[in-house]
Amino acid sequence: MKIFHADIMCPTCTRSIDLGLGLAGQASQPKPGDVAVCAHCFELLMFTGPTTVGVLGEESLEQLSANMRKAITVAREHLANHAQPTCTES
């Protein structure tokens, strides 16, 4: 399922980010300031524009509300614990 209309790449693993889910599981289009977790490398990211992301640094992370920090930590742990192996070239 691809919901974004532009190629958005994780700056850490360079894999495509093509699906966004809100905390309640609904599909959503990103906007600047939105926080995300890469489903491939589990990096914490922040949208800097509608189609660009940067790594969410410690300073930016600390500026988020306690509830948001907890929510993205839980989301990151969930992704890491339930990740499906990705295809690799042989």
C-alpha cells in the first residue's frame, strides 16, 4: 500500500518511506513537524517538509511532549519486535 505521492527516503537507511499511519492506525499524509519511525531501520524521523525527513535529534526529541515521546518509543519498539525480514539480493 502506497499512500505518498512522492519518493521519501529515510536518511539513515535510504529505504523508501511510502506509508504513514497515525497513532490510532489511520493512514495520513505527513506535514512538517510530524514525527515518524522508519519501518526498516527504526530511526526516529521528523518531517521537515511534506516530502522530506531528517533524523529526529535528541534536542528535538526532548522538546516533544512526554505523551508523544512515549508514543513514538512504543511505536519504535513495536516495529522492531514485529518487523518482517526484508528481501536481500543474493
